[in-house]
Amino acid sequence: MPFASDKPAGMETPPSPPVPAPNRSVLVIRPQSGLSGDMMAAGLLGLGAGGPLEELLTILNLDRLAGRVRLAGRLVNHISGLGLEVDLPEEHEHRALADIEAFLAGTGLTETAMNLALRTFRLLAETEGAVHGLSPEDIHFHEVGALDSLLDIGLAALLLDRLGPGRLVCGPLPLRDGVIRCRHGLLPSPAPAVLRMLPGAVVTSLAGAGETVTPTALAFLKSAGAEFGPWPHMMVERQALAYGALVFPDVPNGALFAFGQELES
């Protein structure tokens, strides 16, 4: 009588597939004096996360912006960094959430990048809807702001997907008091949309008044599953310093970006 372990000829057990190594790469963002969508895109570009900008714009179906968008060196308080310079064509179009979703469906984004961009826009629409007493479907991304958001969020989602970090760790968000001037008039700082998305985020105080963290940046961080905490124990491989378009007279509007491998504690 054969033993239970005996196997008929040709019935050898196939070898187990190799266990993939854990992704120990980590992206760190330290928003020393603020964070916006264009700073997010500039920092990721500075890390070398994507290919030529013209190629990225084509993937986003925004190739008509070629020549109007560039990553440029920027000097603030004699410290060099990077900034995303954008010269957007004037638009007279109001895009609803359904329009944004249809636009993204026509891009060449991967499923991962597409889902991240969609989550970000949906969170923005839900938040703005709650602020204005409207449903997310009734929120309209206004004129140039809609194209600006498509560029910032789409580019950041594409770059983050290509970078592929196992973790995204963000430092405390610096907030200021005072007021913010926008098309709705004067608003308290932080802006109402930012205020509604703050639960779960870690914040710190920054002296002075005005807007330091934009709704686009915070919506992207939350949609990307960012953790808020200190620098991890890591080997830094790449770094970048990104500046925003808004220049504060008292502090550099910069955010530090670092990418590398997390080390055993």
C-alpha cells in the first residue's frame, strides 16, 4: 500500500512562488511654511519621479499646455529651489465633478493614478459642497481654477504613481490665523474647506497671517493615505526643495521632499 506522501509520476508539487520583498521605499514631505498643489507637483518632479514634462502633459491629455508649464529654478532668500511655472490660457468653462471624471477617463493615467486623482477631486467636491450647502454633484470647479486643479492633481497623481513609495509621511501642516482674500471675499484662515479636512491631520502654528495650506494640497495628501509624523529612520536617496508661487516676506514658502529606503530601527 503506498504511503500518503507518495505521489504519482508527473504530479510533482510546483514550487511556491517567490514572496515579493516588502516595499520599504518612503516619500517624506516637510511643509515648513506651507503646501499647495503646484508645490506638490514641483517637489515630485524635482525628485525625478517622471519623464520629460511634455510627455507627462500628453499622458494627462493636457499637451495643449506644452510650453506654458515648466519646472524652473527659483531663488528665495538666496536659497535655490524649484517651482512650477504655469501660464494658463484663460477659460470660460465651469467644470462639474462629472466633467472632471469624464476628462480623467480620457487620459492615459494608470488605474492607480486615475483612482488617486478621482479620490482627490471627489473629496474636494464633497468638502466644498459641505461648505456651501450643496451636493458634490452641484459643485463647479471655477474657470482657470479647474484647469489649474486638473494640472496639479493629475500631475501629482501621475508622478506619485511612478515614484511608487511604500509610505508617504508628511510633517505637521503649518497654519496661520488672519484672513484670506478670494473670489468669495474675505475668509478666515485656514480656509473653510481646509478646516473641514483637518480631522486626522497634524498641524502646527506659523507666525503671521494668510493662507499656507491649500484645499488641493490637503485633499491630495488625505486621498494618497499620507501619514502625519516625524522623519522616519531612512537612507535618503533623492531630495528636492519646492517653492510656491506665493512669497511670504517673513518665511520662505518652501516644502522639503525626500525619497529613500526605510531602515530597520
